[in-house]
Amino acid sequence: MKKILLSSALVSISFFMYAQKVESKDEHAGHAHAAAPVSTTAALDAKKVVELISVNKELHDFGKIPQGKPVTYSFEITNTSAVPVKISNVQASCGCTTPEWDKENAIPAGSTSKVTVGFNAVAEGPFIKPVTITYNDGITKVINIKGEVWKTPAESAPANSAISEIKN
């Protein structure tokens, strides 16, 4: 039985390897002359994307925060281009991170706007959460928040006998 399973696994692996080789040969056959201009154009487009907006910080560190206490930080987004920038979506990596932004108005050239990111510190331990800003028809910029959530004590603080003296 082991030999049959091993043989079928090897046949499957060799089939997938062959399929990958055939696909890559077909890809290069039709695009041999256009390869250099496409990569140069892609590099120029990537440079333009970087120049459309800038962020005051790409990573905000909340430091140590107590469990159960939500925190927020406002990232300042500056439009460094000559055209208006419209933020169409801001997507967090999980439900514990909530972004807010101006959904209605574009950011005029040279102006700034804010993306406020909230984090609900429920789970104990270190965290780093990426937040993806999508603007001007699918261009993206990733910002991050990080920190460490420390566990709050299960019981309240011990009674302080000095309080009775202060009251008198």
C-alpha cells in the first residue's frame, strides 16, 4: 500500500513540475521581443506610485498598552502629486483594527488628510497589523501599527489602609 501511495505521489509531483515548465515556455515564446520595454514601463509606473502620496509614518508603535483598552492613531496622508488623490478603501488585516477616513472627498494636490486607525487590545501579547490604503483606481500603500498588549490583573488592586486616614 505504501508503494502505491508513494508512486502516485511521485507521478503527481512530476506532472505538476512538467506543467510548470510547459507554461513558462509558452509564456516566453510569445513575449520575447516585448520583455524589456514592459519591465522598464513597470519600473517607471512603480516610481510614479511612490510619488503620489506620502505618509508621516509608515509604522506607528503604540508601545505597551493594557488589555481591553482600545487605542487610535491618525496617520497624516499628503498628496505629493499634481492630481487629486481619492482614497477609495482602507482595509485592515483583521477585525480588531478599524480604519476611518474621508470617504467622500479627494485630497487636492499638495493637501493633507488623515487615516485614523483604531486597535482593540483584546488579545494579550505583541502585535503588528498592516493596513492597506487603496487610492486612484487600485494603487495601494501599506502602513502598519504595532505594540504589545499586557494582561490586566483579574482582581482589583489591594485595599489601601491609608485612604481612611485621608478621609478623616
